[in-house]
Amino acid sequence: MTATLASCCSPLQRAPLSPEDAQALARTLKALADPTRLRLVSLVAAHGGEACVCDLTETVGLSQPTVSHHLKVLVDAGLMSRDKRGVWAWYSLVPGALDAVAGVLTTGG
């Protein structure tokens, strides 16, 4: 039986996620798991990595407070940053944040 177990189990190639890292990644993935938030990330990226909330509301067909709520979730998840300019808020992608999420899920770690 030992020979069977040894032949079916491959050794780890890298360290798996710790419980703490898994919790943090789950929060980030939960923020991205909403279709509206995925669209907002895509729209901000399409605007060159930074966009005013006023440029996003009509495109997603939601009110400004609803869009702002979704953007706050993305900011809280560390995927975007917010900069207040006058009466409008501008949102930018945090450099490397999406790459970091992808890196955890690939063999490159």
C-alpha cells in the first residue's frame, strides 16, 4: 500500500496559500466576482488606468451612488485607489494588483 501512495502523490512544487493569505485572496476575489465591478475594472483600464466616476455611470447604466459603492468595494479590496478632485472622484487601478491576484493562482506564484 505504501508503494501505491508514493506513486500517486506528487510532491509540492511551491508552498500553498496560508490560511491568512487565502482569506485575503478570497476577499479580493469576492470583490471581483460581481459583473458590474468586473466591468468597472475593465472600463477604468480602457480609460488608460484612471477614470472619473462621471465617465462610468452612463456606461454601466447605474446611478452615481451605486457606481460609487461598487468602486468603494474595489478600493477596499486594494484593486483601485480613489483621488478626490473638486466634486468628482477619480479612480485608478493599483499598479500590479491584478497581476498579484493572477500570480497567486498560476504556477509562477
